[in-house]
Amino acid sequence: MTSCPAAGGPAAGSFMNGTRLIARLALAALLAAAAGPAPVPAADKSAEYRAVVDRLRQTGLAGERAAEFLARIVSAGPRLTGSPQAAAAVEITRRLMEEQGLARVHTEPVEVGRWVRGEIAEAAVAASPRRPAVPLAVCALGGSVATPDRGLAAPVIEVGSLDEVDTLGDRVRGRIVFYNRPMDRRLAEPFAAYGGAADQRVGGASRAARHGAVAVLVRSLTFRTDRHPHTGRLVYEPGTTRIPAAAIATADADLLSRLLREEKNVAVSLRLDCRDLGRTASANVVGEITGSEIPEEIVLLGGHLDSWDLSVGAHDDAAGCAVALEALALLRDLGLKPRRTVRAVAFMDEEFGGTGGRAYAASPLRRGERHIVAAESDRGGFTPAALAIGGRDGRARDRIMPYAQLFAPFGAASVVPGGGGVDVAPLVEQGAAPAAVLVNAQSYFDVHHSALDVLDAVQPRELELQAIILAALAWIMAEEGI
């Protein structure tokens, strides 16, 4: 029989203190269990994330599956907003998401415009006593009105800017205004060069119409000199006469400019049969890996499913949809279960006004959701050069910076402020941090919005590198949160 210590003696005090300590430890253990796993030190997380990224690399580069997704999407053909081909691409993408085992795969309605290019795009410099007529390679700009059935013909006046049209004033009346400002080759960033010249395409028709012009020709937005016209959207000002507008290939723009210098009077004939068919129904396509702990917080990866109609739009932007889908497919391949939801969205109607992005953000399905990151891939399927991630307070970038070295082997040598795109802009306005894989896009505008944007223009390995970066970004942000 064991003897009991006397109540109140030293042995009794030690026993009571030990009992209290055990009780406190037990309570702490219960509270820790209720709160979930203890935070993992950053060094250990880095090792954990490195292991995941290494598995993504092995799986992704071995299969280059993003190129397979790309081929499936472009099999629908050119996907002009509202077209039967765009509708076919919606169904193809929905099936692809289901085949990859994504959760909650569905389409969300979007009302879009339906503009049709038609069959006729003809232009020629009228013959002169010195030379015969000279055909010009042109295409209608997106949203343009048609010419009269038999076309129109008028003298041409060349300008370098919208402001120059205003300066000329009545001198453009009855003429075709020829905007011939090239993209600035001196700029290292091609998107900056594009942005510096795009105003003449977007607003040139209405600016010329204010002063009585009958049509406009706009130099194609590309660094290359060739006979492939590059289309793109124009915007008519309300209350301004709508006049026909066409892009002219750069080689023919140079020819027309030379003729205008050499001859006193140069006239051009133009014939387009494009038309607007009004509004129609289309859809965004959505699929996800639902978060295991905080499903209402979302990391979104997206691209736009629509394209221009001169080609299948492989770089712009079937590539963006393919890499978003592949990023989620890679996470599924590895059996990873992110804490937060990782979602892929193939948006509709980026090229004709961004209605898909606005419809997604405003949908009743977004109630209770919080998008913490919204990454858009819309810079072509080229080799990665950097990872961009922004946000008003910089917290998203702060979450990624400790792991920046994980992206370097795939070409993203740095993590820089920036990111986003037309489709995710409404989510960014609501507080999501924008993100994007920045690529080496020096040759992007060789094919952009032209007949050259075909499947063979995309290199499968370069495309897969983008998908691996997006998968790694999504995994880390879904685990870390903001």
C-alpha cells in the first residue's frame, strides 16, 4: 500500500503544481487541435513548395498537354464573338474541363454583339497616266459599317495622328483618310509600341467623320512589312456618322504613301460588305478545383475564348485558355487539394468589348465569393520572361516574393508588379490582385489579329512553361491566401 503525503505538506504542493501543468498542457493541446495545424516556418514551406513545383515540372514538360488543349480549342475554327464557331468552342472547352475531372464545370450566359465580316474586302489605287491600278491588301476593322454595294472611290489624304485630322479640318471632306503612323520600333516593349499606335485604329473613323471624310484606311499594327492586314476593333463615337474603316497591310501602306509623295492626286476605291446582326447569346466556361478549407476564396486563371476571324487565334487567345486549363489539370494530376479554390475561366467577348468579364463579375453566382487573385493570360503562347502580380496594397506580391526563385527555371526570372487584363479587370476593381505570366512577345504582333495566328505558330514547350508557372502560382496563393 502506498502511503499518501500529508495534506498541505511540500509533497502535496508539488503534486498539485504538476497536476495543474498537465491540465494546462492538455488544454493547450486541445486548443491547438481545434485551431488546425501550427503555422509551418517559411523555410519549411519553401521546401514544400519546391517539391510541388518540381513535380509540376516533371509532369508538365513530359506531356506538353497544353498544346493538345490548344489544338482542341482551335479545331472550332475562327471564333468571332457570337459566331457558330465561338459556340462550338464553348462546348469543346466545357468537355475538356469535364474530361480533366474539374469540379462544378458549367457555362455562364453572356450577351454579345454579332458582327459579320462578309465576303468582300477590296481596295485599289486608281490607275493614272503613268501606271495601272494597284490592288491593296485590306480587311475590314471589327465593327465597321459596309461601303455602298458598288463600293466607293475618293481621293486619299495621309495623316500621322488623330490630332492632324483636326488640324486639317475641312481639307479631309470627301476624302479617304489614310492613317499611316507605324508602331514605334525604338520601344523595347512591343505592347507599349502597340498601345502607342492603336488609337488611330480605335478612334480614327469617328475623328475623320467629324470633318466629312467618307472612309478610313489604317496602317496594320505590326512591326513586320508584309501583305497581311491586321484587324481589330474600332469604336464609333455616338452621334458621329459611321464611315467604313479598313486595315491596310504594311507593305501596301508603304506603297500608298510613296505614291502620295510622287503623284499630286491619288484616289483609292474601297468595297466592304461587313454588317452588324445585333445582339445574341453566348457564354463563359467555368471549372475549378474546389478549396478544401476556404472554398469561397478563389484564385482565378483565365484567358479569352473568342478570336478574330482571319485565323484560328492560336496565340490570341486560345493559348491563354489552354494554359489556364492545363494549370488546373496539372494540380489534379498530382492529387493536390488546395486550401482555397483554384478556378479556370474561358471568357467570351474580350475582343469586342469585354462583356464576358463583366458578366462573370456581376453574376449572382459570385455572391459569397472573394477572388483573391485574378490572372489573365493574353500575351501569346511564348516563352515566359517574368511573373507579374499586383494589387493595391502589394500583399499578394509579398506572399509570392519569398518563393520567387521557384519560377526562374521556367523563364520567369523575376517577380514584378503588374498583371491583369480586360476580362479580369472587373474582379481587380472589386479587390482581386491581378497577375499574369509576362512573355518574350517580340514576335507577337507579327501574327496578332491576322491570318498568321495559326496553331503551328505556337511552340508546345513554351506554352507548357506558362502552364507550369500558373499552376505553381495558383497552388502557392491558394495555400497562403492574402
